[in-house]
Amino acid sequence: MSVEALNEPERLRVSYARETTGLAWSEKRAELAVGGGFLLAAVAMLLAASPARPFHAPTAAMYVLALALASRVRFDFGAGFTVPTQVVFVAMLYELPVDWVPLLTALALALGMLPEVASRRTRPERLFLSLGNSWFSIGPALVFAAFGVSGPDAAGVLLLAFAAQVAGDFLGNALREWLRDGISLRELAHEMAIVYVIDAGLSPIGLAVAFAAEERSWAVLLVLPLFALLGVFSRERRARLEQVIELNDAYRGTALVLGDVVESDDAYTGEHCKGVVQLALEVADELGLDGHRRRCVEFGALLHDVGKLAVPKEIINKPGELDDREWTIIKMHTIEGQRLLERVGGTMREVGAIVRSSHEHWDGSGYPDGLKGEEIPLEARIVSACDAFNAMTTTRSYRRAMSRDDAVAELRRNAGTQFDPRVVDALLEVAARPALT
């Protein structure tokens, strides 16, 4: 399962946990290729270039320090993060010899990680990531070198340099994700889009710093109070995101407790719900649902029968057909399930709406509200089809399980009447996989 398939709190948990662990073999392989490739490119550029301006160590040290501090202002999102390094990086391109910029960038990113390493919040081996993370600097440095840029008056070149920055950064990250079996190119593009938008917005500020540095080389230090202020906001955001993770755990814990209550009350219903969950999650992935909707599918599938706690056991476990009165009672379980989940509130209120609609039919013949077609939440349509398929292939008190082929044929017959045809197609794709045979 890809990272994109996870909801945001879970993706953040993976991202935070990765900071405190060593590099797995797939990560080592990726960083050796990406970081090693960067180092070769940066050194080759330094050896081949004829710098247009002399290397001034104190000025370079100021920029490295400023870039290191900027790299520590981290704003997390999903499985990634962004930092306001562009403010300093753009000025570096104008104010330092461009052949030195890639290596100085890598040095600054490594320095920015040292406090975490010193406090043991990050493993020392993760310093090596600073090389792979510096690929974004190669393209702009090459553009500036090719055009012989010597000052911020040549601002037009910045557009081409930024395009080269995005291309180099994306290709470096794509290689990294491919080597460590990470997210797809489409998912990576979605993750990185916000980073590139933010970098584009910060580039004019970096250009302004470069103009100021033409008169006074120490002007870059004037942006340090801005990084301090942004650092306060980034820490507050991190604290809120950690609270979101805790809240997500609370919702999941509530769902699991309710699922255990259902299972203790009726073992078949509990096992059936767990079977529906796995199937529904695979169908949700097949349909490309985002993290939030996938989580609602998971909870909806786990709790779609929670309202049966209010149904007498003699009706639930009755061998044979139900009479009209018993059937009317049974049909109330979706409403009871929604009422129970609404009391929990938050995300469970949304899950309650899915539970209520989990027995609606595509043609409007279901219950309790007679919804039809797209009126039925997609999550409920997924749960409905997976519920039926699991029930058909499981032995009940009043009948033996169908064969898988017969259950598939029944799904096909009811596509467009009881079930959403698109959901049925996705379910049949999942059911045809060897792992489920």
C-alpha cells in the first residue's frame, strides 16, 4: 500500500517515526545512489568551473549559517515537509561563486540537522540525507554558470533557474522513491506541488535579499529574525499535528472497542465485520479514494453492523427466514448504529452516515431512506457490496456458503440494481487477485 493511501495522521506518524530510526536497507540504497550522484555532480561542477567571482570565506559562512537556520524551520504536511530555504538560496546564487553553491548547500543542510543529532532525536547516519536533499541546487547553479550571471540585475535568469531547480529536485526525489519502493510519480508530484508553490512565492524575497547584499554583504543576516518567527509557527503547527495523531488514535480506538463489543455480543457478526473491512479497504484503494475517505470506509466497514447491539439475540441468531415483524426490527439497526456513532461525535458522526446508508440500493429499493444512485455515499456503496460478498461466501446459521464463482455471478446480476456497477467492477478486480483465492 502506498503512502498516499494512508490518511494524513498516519502518514505524519510514519514521517515522524522515520526521523528517530536508522536507515533501512532500501533507504541506504536510495541515499547511496541519490546522495552519491549529487556529490559527483557537485564536485565535477566545482572542478570544471571558472568562477566569475572570488570565493570569500566569511561571506560564504554567513550564507551557510543562514541556510542552516532556514532548514530548521520545518512545516510538516502529509508524509513530507517544506522549509523556507529559498529565501537564502536565491541570494546565494547571486552573491557566491555558483560552482560552490551546491556543496555549500549540502553543508548547510547537514549543519541544520546537527542539533537533532546531538540531542539524539535523529540518528547520525541521517546526516547523509543532506546530500540527496541538495539536488535542487545543481540545476540553478548550472543555469547561472551558463549565463554568466554576476549580480541581481540579471533577474530574468531566475525563472529559468527555478525551472531547473524544480526539475532537478523532482528527478532526485523520484529516483529516491523508486529505489526505496516508495510512492509513485503521481503521488510524488502531488506531495511536491505545495513545496514548489511555496518556493516560487519565496524566490522574490530571496531576490530582494540579493539586491540588499550588493551594498552590504551581511544583509542576509537580516532575514534571521523572520526565520525565528516562522520557527515559532512551525513548532505550534507540529504540536497541533501531534494532537491530530492522538485524536486519530482515539477515533480508531473507539472503533476497535465498538468492534470488540459487537464481536463479544455476536461472534459471527464480529468476524463478518472484520472480513468486510479488509475487502472494503482493497476496493477503496482500487477506486483511488484519498486518505480521509479510506479511513471512513475502514470504520464504516468495521461498524456497519454495530446497531445490531440493539436487536434481540433471538432475532440475530434465528435459524431460518425472518417474519415481517422481525425483519422490520432488523432494518432499524442502521439507524441505531448511526445514533450510537453520533454520540461519539467528530469523525464518527461522518461514519454514522455511512453506517445508516450501508443497506441502501443503487436503484432506490434499499433502506432506511430509499436513497438511489449517487445519493448514496460512495463509502456506503463500497461497504454494501463488500458486506454482501462476504456474507455470500460465509456459512450462516440458516444456509451454507456459496462458492466464490456463484458469489461473483450474483454480484454481476445485481450490478445496477442493488449495487453500484463501478464498485462491483472494483470488487471483482480485487476478488480475482491470487491473494484472495
